[in-house]
Amino acid sequence: MRVRLFRGSSGVVKLSRGLGQWGYSLPARTWVVVAWKELLEALRDRRTMINVVLLPMIMMPLVISLPTLMLSPKAIPPKIMVVVSDEGAMDLAQQIKSLESSSQAQVSIVTGEGDFSNLILNGEVDLVVEIPKGFLRNITEGRSGTIVYYYDPYGARSSVAIGVVQGIVDGYSYTILKERLEAINLSEEYIRPITTIAKQVTAGGGEVSTGEVLTAIVIPMMVGLIAITGAGTFAIDMIAGERERKTIEALLTNPVTRGQVLCGKFLALTALALISGISTVLSSIVGVGIAVSSVEESIAHVQATQLIDPSKIGYFIVGILLTIALGGLTGNAIMVTAASFAKSFKEAQQYIGFLTLILVVPMVAIPYAPQSLYPYLRLMPISSLAMFARDMIVNPGELTAVFTSLVVSLIYLMVFLWLSSKMFARESVVFG
């Protein structure tokens, strides 16, 4: 007999049967029983597996890595046409043609003059490079040769094409410059009196790779967002949904206090937030890894694929897990408070949608905020969670910053838990 994973319109998960039987071995504590009951109901719904686990694991790598992949010349080489109107400049055209050997572009060379605008507008080529007549004569006479780029200003791939071609043109120009300087017995320093050197300044004193920078930007934001919003639907259903179905009234008629019911619901919501957050972190790391691997060799360096400093992996894991747990509890407390005002599931969704926008703003602002605002962001609700995750990833040795973010997050958590318990204790939660 063939057993299906999902059966019936309610989407019963076969695994939950075994979990339900295993629940009989749990400690006979009321809040544990309530939490197990809520968790099983969520796991029995196929939407849980899709929204909490599958979608984050599929979408996050795409969302993070797709823009970089689309703009990477090695992933999707841009189409370039070189129009040579000066036969003496064919060597430069061949150098541009050499981009094909490194899979950075698809290059075609044509001679003569013409109007190639339609090729760009129709998407047949991303960039037309014209080397006009008189190019070589101007160079040999000590003047500047002109190269014309024709491109689509709305096309991102046109900008990528200009970038790879400009590297060849700059190299060609530098060769001519050296020949001119040698002819008049001058060094390169004569025309370049100032040079610049960029050195990283980090709290740890060492240099960080491109992957570590992306990890520090993306992971705290993603963890905070999913920890807060990952179990939002279940928070609505466990309060407004049960009240609409009249099941919460039946639950409270049992020998159980409202505090135990609320504690059990929070425990189940936190477990769901942990599942969602962990799956999101893993998929985000995969997405960052793909994005970094697609960076051009001219930009990336030897450590580009290193996403996390090996010496900080322990702090990274602890910081992420704590952020998910605290964020899940804080977000769920806010969601439960909002859902307690609603008389129906639909009304609760409207409240939660507005609250989610408010909660998302500080999370998204963290990567772009100047460092001078960090002390204030550590004192604000919600943003303190993202700052705690960032501090644990970037500089776990700065104990003042780490403990400030952690303590402030715990204080806000206690405030929101107290507020949600007060709202849940109202008679209107049961009777509407």
C-alpha cells in the first residue's frame, strides 16, 4: 500500500502521527501539553512546511544571489559588437575579442560604418564599441584617440559590458602612455604624483573578505526578519483564528490557567520561529556563497569565498540562535497582543500586516545606517536584535556593545510578554 506524505484537503503530515504518540511521553505539565498540541496542529498543515521551511530555503538563495548572477559577466557574458572604422586599430579590437577566452563576453567584430542602434534596442547586443576613423593617426601624433560606446541606459547588462571593455581599453591606453614616457625619458611617477592605498580598519585589526562583509550585512537582517515574521500566521491563528472557530473557549474550560495556555502557545510559536529562522540562515549563507563566487576576479581576492572567520564560528552560531529565539518571542508577543484586539482572523491579518511593516523598517535600515547611529540602534526595540546578531558576527570581543544589545532586547521582550499576557487575560479574547 502506497503511503502519501500529504493526505486529504487538510494536508495531514504522516510524520505528525508519530510525534503525536511521542507526546504521551512528555512531562505531564499543562503548558507543555498545550505547546505540543499547538505545534502538532501547525505541523499537520502542509502550509507550515511550505511557508516556514521550503519557501525560505528556495527563495533566499535566489533573492540574494540572483542580482549578482545576472550582473556577473562570467555567469551570463554580455554581447558586445566592435565596429572598426579605422583598420589600424584592429589590434585593439582583437584585444577586446580576447574577452571570449575568459568567458567574460561574447564579442563580434565588424568593419565599416553604419547605424547599429536597432541592435541595442532589440536586445541583440548589449554594447556597441565604435573605433572611428583617425583613431590610430591621433595616437601616433601624440593626441588622444576616441572610442564611442553605444548602450542602453536602462539595461544593467550594458553597464557590465562597458566595465569589462573599459578594462581592456585602460590596459591599451597604459601601454601607449608608457611608450610616450620612455620616448621623452620620463618615469610614470612624473604624471602620477599622488598614489592612493586603501587599508581596512576593523576592531579586530585584521582584514575581512568580501564574503564576510556580505555575511555581516545579510545574515542579521534576514534572521531578524524571519524570526519576527516567520511564525506570524500561526500567532494569528492561535488567538484570533481559535476564537473565530470557538476552540479557544473549549480550551479554557479545561483545568488550565490562561497563563499556562499563553506560555504553551509562546513555546510552540518560538519552536516554529526557530525552524523558520534556521532554515533561512542556512539558505542565506548558501545565497551569499553563490553571490561571492560570481564576483569578478578583478574584484575578489583569495579569501573572497570565506563567509565566516573560522575563529568566530562559535560566536556566530550562538549569536544567530539567540537572535532567532529572542526575535521569535518578541515578535510573537507583539503579534499576540495585536491579535487579541481582532474579532476575526481577517481583521487580525490587517493588524499584523501593519505591524510587520513597522517591524521590518529597522531591520532593513541596519545595514545602511552609519556607525554613529549604532549606539542608538542598540537601544531601540527590534533593531537591538539585529545589532546583537551583527555584534556577535563582526566583533564578539566588544563586550559592552554585545551586552548592551542583549540586555536591551531582553528588557523589551519582558515588556512585550507582560503586555501580551494582559491582553490575553481579557474576557473579550474568548467571547469577542
